[in-house]
Amino acid sequence: MKLSSALSSRGSERSLQHIFMVPILIALASLSGLAAALLGDGWFDVIGWIGLGIPAAVAGWCVYRT
């Protein structure tokens, strides 16, 4: 199999939006979780735990997959 056909079958023609969407969403979850945890108490703490837990869960899932 040629390298060019292998690359095209793996989806090498993805747009930048498709490539960076998940990392941007993870960064936004981290940022909102951190801001919520630092700015308030009560429900802000819950939002902070969720916002900071999402990137940790994604990282754990990636480690488990490999």
C-alpha cells in the first residue's frame, strides 16, 4: 500500500476545526471549572469539580485505551 493512499484512508484531509475542537472544549471545561472553584462556594464548587473532572476523566480514558 502506498503511503499517500494510507494517509488519505486515515482522514488526513481534516479541517482545523475538526482537529482542534476536542482540545478547545477540554480547555474551556478546565478554565470554567477553575474559575468556578476559585470564585464561589456551594454550587460553584460542584461546577468546579465537574469542570476540572472532565479533563482528568478524558486523560484517564486515553491512558486506559493505550
